Amino acid sequence: MKLIICRWQRVAVLFFVLASFLNLSHQLEAADHAESLYSKAASNYHRLYDDPVFASNSDNWLRTIKQFQIVQHTYPTHYRAPASLYNTGRLYRSLFRIKKRQIFLDRSSLTFRKLIEDYPKSKLADDGQFLLAENYGRFEKNKHLAVLEYKNLLKWYPESDFRKDAEKRIQLLQPPHKDLQIYAVEEKVSIPVEMATQRYGGLAEAEDDPERPQVKVTKIDYWSTVDWSRLVINAKSDVRYKYRILQEDLSHPQKRLILDISHAYLPAGMQKKIASNDGLITEARIAQFDKKTVRVVLDMVSLDKIKVFHFKLPLQYKIVIDIQGQHDLSELKPAARSRDVDQPKMKESGPLSLSRVFGLKVKRVILDPGHGGRDPGASAFGLLEKDVTLGIALSLKKIIEQNHPRIKVLMTRKRDKYLKLEARTAFANKNRGDLFISIHVNASPRPRIRGVETYYLNLTSDNEALALAAKENQTSLKSISDLQNILNDLLTNSKIKESSELANKVQKSIVEMTTKSSHKLRDLGVKKAPFIVLLGAQMPSILVETGFLSNEAENRALRGKKFRYTLAQGIYQGIKIQMN
Ligand SMILES: [Zn+2]
């Protein structure tokens, strides 16, 4: 008996030794594999810089980039992972210098940013930070962003070898104060459309080189209601466009918008009629107007206001046309007219209450859990932003429905699904929301940063707010500053005052609510920034960043259902007053 036990024990021990050896050898094998992948990529990397023949084929560059990306992707915790990102950033940067294509520069900057954010403690993080600043300063010619990134280097990596260089560059670049001005936004009630005036957008005339290759128009999306429509033209890269509005006359009894995209082409077989008799749109169509121009024609029942703007994502360029008009009111269903009823009488004095600013009670709330599907948002310690935002939004929906059975809560997504930014706002407008709340979670390369902040749409001169908007918009800081410029025009009709009021209430009540919980959120205040997801929303709208995933304690809190519920309660208390 004894012997048998002994033997079994021996077998067990042997098994254990064998198992841990196998496990260890498995790990070693993986590490070996990472190492061999990395060394293959590294030898190609050196060849690209040493062998002009090899370097003359851009496929070799792209292949080497891919090899590094595979190392980082497959073995994100391997010690070669940060170097793989760093080399990827450098290769894209060189490729940009050879090919002069903006996309390579964007990718270079995005890669350096990922390096800084995902591996803040790596020895290469400050190198990445420096080259990111250089990208902005030397190639983008954006002094403002370059200075911001050099300053980040000084702030986050005070021991860096690049410290002296960064200081020197800041001195050279330090922009005069006029670059930092805050644009005043006038609160006009409505702007009449300037009929028949030709307007331009997108690339500047000087950049519109007639010799450059034509850009492919890939897709048209649209959303339409009786008094609002949004049309989004998707193209492969930057374009220049012009548009004008024709008044109705005998030959065309509709209001008509004509938008021409130059140096563009429509692939064969792309649908010519986009929409007909849908809400405000009588007909929308797209066609190759001449060899180099794609034309969009939009006939509308009526037209009061129009906003045309564009923005850029990696490998995508979008032109958005938002129109507002009026259908015969008698055709509207009662639900859709809810905005006109229940108007409380305005008082002339007294503090500005939300209901006074809003002038109506909330009947429909739109909740927008940030990111989803193939877009995880921020991530840290294995926790993904998209999961946290969905958890909070679902809790908030439940709380509102329990307390206010008559209020309708609609969600842009109820599950782990990818959704374009412009589709989220369109969903809110199409469903005639009275409030739009976009829920996000922040992350920072500095692990100590924590707290909650609430945003509303506006121009800003706050660098950190701009950087956050770039991240949430999935775009580069360069595109954000472009967006700031066009925003000036677009904001005249947004509900800025209401949104800022709403942001203040929600911010305050989240902080209060978490004070009583296991994790008190630091109050980072109410801020403004150009978020694409809020752009064009017709109702008061805010974006809440409910904490930092990158802070270990906050990350732990955000994992729990209970804390997500507390956050939902906080948002609810901030908007509740509108619902009674
Ligand atoms: Zn986000």
C-alpha cells in the first residue's frame, strides 16, 4: 500500500515536473518565436537603410512593417514589442519622406502614440515621444502640436536624452499667442442659407494638384427624417469639393444642392440613385460628372439650414452634409411633435435652470456607449473601454426606465458592435432625442492621472482636450486642428448653452455620487472639445469620460458592476430634473 502511494507520489511528482517543464518550454518556445520573428524583421530593417536596390521597392518597406507589427501584435508582452512599434513608426516616417504621402506620416504618428500609451515605461517611449513631436514640427508644420508634444516629453520623461533637444525646439517653435486664441462663438438662432453662393471645402486650392491621382469615392450613407437629413460621402483620401444651392424655379421645382468633388472617380457599378422620397430628401443621386469630377445632387422638400463639413480618419475621408427643413406639420405624428408641447413659461429673472434653458421636458434620451466591435477604445490591464461604456449605459437605461416609465431610452448600440461616429449622431437626430449622452472612459500614459471629466462640443485651446478629442475621433491631432477651423462655422446652431449646463450638472452629480462609493472620482471639471460624435446633434449633448483605465485603482473600480451602477446613478441624478 505504502509502496503504491509512494509510486503514485513519484509519478505525480514526475508528472508535475514534466508539466511545468512543458509549460516552461512552451513559454520559451513562444519567446524564441518572437525573437526569431523580430530578428528577421530587424535584418530587413537594416537592409532598407543600407541597400538602395532593396529600398527602392515599396513592398519591401510595407512587408518589413508588417513583420514588426506581427511581433507586437502576437507577443505584446515580449520585450521586443516596444521596439517593434518604434521601428514601425520609423519605417512609416521614412516611407513618408520618400513617397510624400500623408497617410504614411499619419501612421507613423499613430504608431509612436501607441508606443507611448501602451509601453509608457519602455526605454523607447521617450524616443517615440520625441519623433512624434518631430513629425508635427518638421513635416506637418504644425508648431502648436509640435510644442505640445515636446513639452510632453519634458513632463513625462524628465530623464530623457532628448531633453536638451526638446527644449531647444520649443524655443524655436514657441508660437505667438495668437495661435492660442479661443474663438468666440456667437449664439445665433438661425442662419439663413446663402443661396447660390459657391463654397469650397476640403483641400486648399494650392494642394489640389491637377496631376495627382484621382481619389476613389467608396460609399454614401444617409439618414433622413421629415425635418433633418444627413448624407455622408466616403472617399479613400483627401479631396477638394465645392457646393452651391439652387433656388427652386420652373425647371426644377425643388431646392437643390450640387456638390462637386474634384479629382475623384466613382467605381463602375456604384449605385447612382442614393435615395428618393425619404423624409426631407426628394431625391439624391451621385454620378461621374466629367472625367475628373464626381457630382452629388440632392433635391429637398425644403431647406432652412445646411452644414457641410469633412473629417479624416486613417485611410478614410468623409464629407458630411446635414440639412434641416420643414415638412408640412400636419403630416407629423404626435410623437414627433413633442418638442412643441409642454413648454414651460419662461421667467425673466432667476438663476438659469436647466428646464429654463431647455424649454421642454425630456421625453427621449439617447445613450451612446463609446466604441464597440472592432474598435475597443482605450485599454489597460486587459480591460477594454468598449465593455465598460456598455455596462454603464445599460445600467443607466435601467435606472431611467424604472423611475420614469414614460421616458423612452434608446441606445446607439446594445451589444458589442462597431458603429461609425457620424452614425451615432444620426441615430440621435433620427430618433428625435431630447438628450444625447455619449459615455467613454479615458486612458493616459501617466498612470497616476485619474478622475472624471465631462465634455461638450466647442472650440478649445486646451491641448489635453484636443489630444483627447483626437483619440476619441480616431484621428490625428492634425485633423483635429483642421476640424477646429471648420467648426467655427458649424457651431452657430448647436445647443452650446444647454449642453454646457447639462455637462455641469452631470459632472457635479457623478463626483457627488462616487464620494459615497468605494472609489471617489477626482473632479477634473467640465471641458470643451471638437468631438465628431457630438457634431451635428440637434439636442443638448455631452460626452462623459468616466475615469481612467490606466490608473490601477480606477481600473479596479471600473471592472465592478457596482461602481458602473454608481456612475450610472451619477449621470442619472444630473439629468433627472428634466424628467419629472
Ligand atoms: Zn472613448
